[in-house]
Amino acid sequence: MNERLFDGKGEIYAQFRPSYPPALFDFLRDNGVLNPSSDAADIGAGTGIFTRLLASHVRSVLAVEPNDDMRREGMRLCPGNVRFVSGSAESAGLPDASLDLVTAAQAFHWFDRDAFRTECRRILRPGGWVLLVWNQRDENSPLIRALADLNRKFCPRFKGFSSGGNYDVDGFFQGRFRQASFPNDSQCTEEAFIGRCLSSSYAPGSDDLPYRQALSGLFRRSCQEGVLSYPYVTVCFFGRLSDLEADAIL
């Protein structure tokens, strides 16, 4: 099952995954998606990297995460207006019509799209928003192409990066959504670069010496003065799923 793919990765995920740019939250606030009086649910919250930022812009956040290891780490790190619950995108276990916003950051590609849409419609209040967010790698970057080649060699489960670009966002929103993107390059030390790679669902355990050595070699070939720029763009897609509200966002 998908939720087991991150067993044992909670600590390294929380420490080394990239954050999200302030410009994203400014944009969402200016477009009415974020409101200090809103109640939100962050689905597939992981260790709460996005959840913690979201929490500073809304009244409360229910962080729904099925993986025990990730959820424990999130509970340790998140502020008081966040409550973690065990649940899934398809069955969040939240009350009907109780939320103004549902978010999924770096998670939608794991979901059953139709079941998640149905669940969003159940738990959102009329006019509520759905927000999907990814930190996408620049797959035209020589670094990212070299990393993909390395992953194919050392990671049997690697099938390509989860960029967020091919997950039928249009079909999920049924064509009624907006999108925006923001630069979000991450400056990495060698430890951070290796940790980021090891946090991936397809990566072997942190004690896999050949993979670590290969990552170290790639870092040293690519860095400048001990720092590597990992190319990211943060992309977001947002809309309303209510049939009555569908045309209001356009």
C-alpha cells in the first residue's frame, strides 16, 4: 500500500525535504484561497512541512496522514492550531461540510482521484477551495538528468520523478481551476542533498552505502564551493468543486 512506502523515513523527510516559498502564500491570500477565519485540512500531510506554513494563514488545520512514522514526526513539529489524524485522501474521517479549504502538497499523485474528489465534496462547506501543490524539479537541468540516471541504477522502484505535471489535474477539477508557479531553488550542502534523495519513496534505506557514495560523487561534481543549487519550481492548482460554485472562479 502507498502509505507504507514512507515507513522509517519520517525524520529524514522532515529534515531534508524543501519548504515552500512565501510568494505562494501571498498569492493564495490575495486570491481569496487563504483566510484567517478558515478551517482547513491538509491531506497526505506527511511530516507537516506544508502544514506548518498553512497554519499561519488560517484558523485551524486538520492534518490527515496515513503513515504512522510521518504522522508522529508531524505531531512533534506542528503548532497548536494543527491536529493530526490518521486517515487517507479517500476516507479522511472528517465531518461533513466542516472545512473551507482542502490542500494536498506533494501528495495528490498518490491519491485515487475520483474518490478524493468525492471526499472533498463531502467535507467542504459550500464554496470551499481545493488546493494542489508540488515542488517540481526542473527535469531539463543537467543535475536532475544525472540524478535520474543514478536513481535508475541504484533504486529498483524508481519510475521517474513525481513532478506533478502528469496527474490529470484538469480531469480532477473538470477543467475549472487556476494555476500559478513560483521559483523555489534549494541550496544544499552535501548532507542535505543526500538526505533529500534518501527521503524519496523509491530510495533505499539510509544505510545503503553504494547509493550514498554515488550521490556524494554527483554532489561533488556539481557543487560550487560546497553548495549545490537544486532546481525547483513550486506549482499550485486551485479551484472549487461544488457544481454551484464551479463557474465562479473563472
